[in-house]
Amino acid sequence: MNTIIIREMTHKDLDRIAEIERRCFSVPWSRDAFEGELKNELAYYQCAEADGTIMGYMGMWKIIDECHITNVAVLPEFRNQNIASMLIEKMVSICKCSEISNMTLEVRESNIPAIRLYTKFGFFPVGKRPKYYHMPVEDAIIMWKKIV
């Protein structure tokens, strides 16, 4: 595999993004939802691509001086190649350039690999959202990161 690049998501990526979403989540966002996100002035979406193949993506919303991570997904066959780390690094960089002081996200309580990844980047748990997720029903861990 050639070099992985992290780039801005575009309309031509939406079919692939919707496919990744369906494969990664039990309650996936629709293609139309992502199309709406690309029109949202407060949203930032990035793709991880190599050899013309999108392997994963990440999205966030800028809300005043905070960032809310909406989605992080990497196809199973491309996991454990630092792709999610590259996406998070890019989003942190965007935050630093956008006068964002904090980042937040929710993660399934059982998603230990994701929790470890976010912790590696300085996110820390601050609470729970009971029954936040469906299929299966599960609490979300709320995590925050201070941008320095």
C-alpha cells in the first residue's frame, strides 16, 4: 500500500463513506446525512485514502470554541495501521488552527480499543450518557480533551 493521505471529504466520496458507515456501525448515518454535513459550515470531515481507496473517515462540528467529534470509522481490513490516529492528529491540528480550546466525543462503553486510542491523544472520561447507543443499547462514555 502506498502512502496514506488525510484529506478533506468531498461529494464524490459520499458513496464510499456511506458504505464504510454501514460496515462499521449498527445504526449507520445515511448518505444524505453526510451530504448535509458537507453543506454544514460548522462541520469538518476528513478521509484517509491510499491508492485511490478511502479506508476511513472522521468528522467533527465546531461549536463556538469547542469541537464535537461526530464519527470516526476505519474499515476492519484497514485497522491497526494507525489510520484512526492519523485522522485524530489531523482533527487536532484543525482545532489548533481554528481557535478551538476543547474537543469532546461519546464512545460506546464497550469499545475499549477506541477508548484507548482517545486516551492516547489526551482525551479523558468525564461522565456517561445512559442508553445513548442502540442496537445494542449501551451507555456512552463522554470524553474531553483540552487543546494546548
